[in-house]
Amino acid sequence: MDSKRQNRRPAVPGRVFPDARQDAAVAREAKPSPQTTDPAYRLAFQDEDFLLREDLRPVRFQLELLKTQLVLDEAGVASTFVFYGSARIPEPERAAMLTEAARTQDQARVAGNLASLSRYYEEARALARIASGVPAESDGRRQFVVCSGGGPAIMEAANRGAADVGAESIGLNIVLPHEQSPNPYVTPRLSLRFHYFALRKMHFLLHARAVAVFPGGFGTLDELFELLTLVQTGKMRPLPILLYGGEFWRTVVDWQALAENGVISPQDLELFRFCETAEEGWRVVSDYWELDAAV
């Protein structure tokens, strides 16, 4: 026997079965017949009718949880800086347009209020720029990656701030009856969409190491109070929670009354900090995590 051939060993294959992608391609080429065209013959993972069955909801939960985690892991996201806030607060340049378009006193009053809140668009944008300047770790993992709901207004400001400094940012969008498209500043490979509100909110907080909450409506209130409840009850470790717009938050929630009526502890009022500027908020975060505040 040839000595070279005798000493040569075959390479050990990485796998001995075809992968799912290969089998899916073969399955799509099945010759049509009464058997192969019946839904029962579809591969389970290619059968949309099967996957959307009511009793497959637990599987869809798992898929929605897993996909986002894999995407973030593969992108090197170690932690996030989450931005909550209204989808209706315009950037300052557009605020005047709302006032001009008002036709009634009520519309003018609402437009004026939104215009006064529009300064927080710029603060969110500036805060996102600062957070995006945190350098990556030695292994390439990134901390305080900006993460928003992916929509307009305050969410747009956050993603836009990251884009200003050439940094990637995350958008966690959700399917709504009226289509909500991702804002153009979300990094495409980090633009994710959810069916389940609960899993979207879970992914907001799984990776969060700081949260900035800007003025907002029901959705923002829902996200804020779930976060406060998780920290208050010890289900989640404390982290910097920044409430932007002290006047707004003290108007819409009587925090002191909650404590005075005994339904929360006075110490619970220390779970968050009121902020007005990007620099002020970043000082709170950098002091808490002992970061270089000059980032």
C-alpha cells in the first residue's frame, strides 16, 4: 500500500446529517401529488398554518425571545441604554408646524404643550450621542448600546443620536393595527419586530443597565411602572432610572401622595432621578457605574 495514502486520514466531518436549510430546499422541490400537496406533508417549520395555531403560542413565545437574543449576541451587545418616551413629541423644527396647523383652541393648547416638550427630543438625542461614545471592551463586546422602541419622536431622537456619532443602535418595534414603521436611524441589522408586548418589554429590560424615560403616554407609563415594580420588588437589580421633565412627571403622577398614603415606601421615591439635560443624566449613570464621565 502506498505509504502516503496509508498515513493520510480523512477529515472528520462537522456533521453527518443535512442541515435544516438543505432539507427545506429539498422539501420545496417535492413532485406534486395528492399526498405531497396536502398540508399534512409540509415540514413542521415550513408550515405557517401549523406555527400559527392557537396551541403553538408557547413555541412562538420561545422563538420571539430567542431570535432577539441571538441577534444581539451576534452583534456583540453586552448591555443597553434604554430610551422610553412619547411617539408624539416632535423635534423642535416641527413643533411650530403643529401650532400653525391648529384649528381650535383645544388643538392650539395641545400643540403648544407638545411644542414645549419638544426640547426633550434634543436632550434624548444628545444623551444617546454620549452613551454611544462608551468604548467597546477588549473582547469587542459593547456596553450601553442605545435601544428604543424603534418608532418616531423620542424613539427616533435616541436612534438618531447614536447615528450622529456613527454608532449602531437597536429598535424594538411591534406590530400594531396601524402600521408603525421603524425610524430611519435604527441600525438595519438591529431592527427587530415583536408580536407580543410582554416579550418586547422583557427584552428592553434584560439588557438594560440604564433607562431614560421621557414624557409619554400610556405606553411610556406602562413601561415605567413595570420597571419600577420589578426593582421595588427585588425581581430586578437597581439601575439608574432617569425621568426627564420633572414638571411633567410631577404633574401626571403625584409621587408624594403615593408615599403619604402608605401605598409605597418613602424610600421608593429614591428609585429614580428627575433630569433635564443629557449631561445631568449621564453624570447619574457614570457615577452609578463608576464610568469615565468625560465620555
